[in-house]
Amino acid sequence: MELQAGQIAGEAMHALALGKTAVALRLLGRAHVVHATPEIRLLARILARQIASGSEAQRAVHDGVIDDCAKKYPPPA
């Protein structure tokens, strides 16, 4: 069960990296049902607040992180 929850949480992180915050929140909710951990609860709470506030600053930080990762790890040519 813990492994399955970890895989679902990994899918949630992937969705978040793609900017799909609502999808990530749903996946974290599913991971929480399968195997509740403090980490999953915390991530779900952070995402729920982000969605509720819809803050432009938070989106800018998220986009900046994604841009930084894209520069550090460009796709193979």
C-alpha cells in the first residue's frame, strides 16, 4: 500500500510540474486514501491553499521553478 501511495504521489508531482495543480490535488487525495502520510497531507494542504487563493505571485514562482528546471535539464537533442 505504501508503494502504491508513493507512485500516486509521484504522478501528482509530475502533474504539478506540468502546471496541472487541480489534477495533482486529486491524485494526492487518492494517495492519502491509499496510505496517509504527513508528507501527502502537507502537500495536499499546500495545493488546496494555492488553488483557493489563485495568487498570481504563487503562479509566477511555480513557473519560475519550471523554467529553471528546463534550463538545467534540457530535453535530449
